[in-house]
Amino acid sequence: MSEKITIAIDGPAGSGKSTVAKAVAEELGYLYVDTGAMYRAITYAALKNNVVDDAAEVIKIAQNADLSLKFENGLTRVFLNGEEVTDKIRSMEVSSKVSEVSVIPEVREQLVKIQREMSSNNSLVAEGRDVTTVVFPKAEVKIFLTATLNERSERRYKEFIEQNKNISFEVVRNNISKRDRIDSSRDTSPLTKAEDAIEIDSTSMSIEEEIKLILSKVDEIRDKIKQEKISHHN
Ligand code: DC
């Protein structure tokens, strides 16, 4: 039987986590877990119910949420209480509130529980802000992916333009910069580099190079596990 491997990737908004994590998961046939999509889904529901500024109500939404992710043809489809919210969770309205929802410890607790359940029977690639530090601190491969604020804003801006969304570069850049600040300074599970994570600056690397680097780390780890098994048997 092949060994269960967890690959955890953290980094700020627009660092390229999703692209790289998806590609690595597809290459290895592992489950892909977009933890940011989960925080976005709770934020979307809170906005829809007009309770986004009421922490007690947001906690209730998180605790009662029937949340599922389905990875299909390079896209994560997100379902919340039977409703498909895949596109709705990517709106600027959700982006501008998601960091505030993500500071609520009870919301995090609930989502972390779901994330760990997903890993119980599967090798997976998880990406987010706290997957290397809090959710999967014992992950076999841990990556901290960064890029400059400008580069990350450019990437997000291009995505919005490609989707014909009418938005200015300044609005995108301000949103990312504000999220960076909140995500990195909150009390519960802030975005930080785990001591044993490999830092990759994606400003200066191609996606292909990043993928290759991560896959080579996975190979190393698998070899190490195999060697340990052999020496254990002898
Ligand atoms: O990866 P993303 O941009 O879709 O994430 C949206 C927000 O969700 C991010 O700004 C902070 C929050 N988040 C979090 O707090 N913890 C995670 N593990 C993933 C995302």
C-alpha cells in the first residue's frame, strides 16, 4: 500500500498557491483542498443573511454549514447547504470581508475540523494561511509561497479583467494589502512561515519550476519513508 502524504502550502493572496497546489495534486492524483474557499463560503453565507458583522451569527453559520468541495477539470466546485457557490465566493464583496470572518476563532475551529477530516483517508495537497502551522503541522512537505505585493496584485487584476469584471488595479491592490495585514496579524493562526517550511519566492520563478521543485521534495520524502520501512523490517 502506498504511504499517505500531506503537502501543505501557505502564502499570501495572489502568491500562486492555487495554481501550484492544483497542478501538484493532479500530477500525483491527490485530493486538492482549497481552504480559502471554505472561509469564502462562510463569508458569502454571512453576507447573504446580512449578518457578516455579527460574530455570533457567523459562528452559527459555520457550525451548521454543510460544506463540500469537489475538484473537477481543474476547478474546485464549492457547495454550501446544497447551493453551488463556486463563482459567488470569488466576488470582490466576499474578498473584502473574508479576512474579518477568518479572525473568528470558532469559525476557524470548525473549518479546521473539516479540513483534518478530509485528510484522514487521503493523501492531499492543502493550501491556505495556516495549513503548514496549525491544520497539518506534521505534513510531510511544507511550502511557504510568496511574491511581491505588486506582482500578486497584477495577477489578481488580470484574473478579474479576464472575467470581464470592471475593477481598478488600485481596488485590487488595496484589497490584497489589507488582507495581508489582517491575515498576518490576527491572534488566532496568523499567516506565518513555519520554521521547517521551504520558502519559494514565486516572483522570480515560473510555475513549472515551482511545480518541479515541490514534486522533487515529494519524491525525496517518499524515498525516505521507503528506506525507513526497509530498515524497520531488517
Ligand atoms: O486563499 P484565498 O485568497 O482564497 O483566501 C481567502 C481568505 O481566507 C484569506 O484572505 C484569509 C482566509 N483564510 C484563512 O484565514 N485561513 C486559511 N487557511 C485560508 C484562507
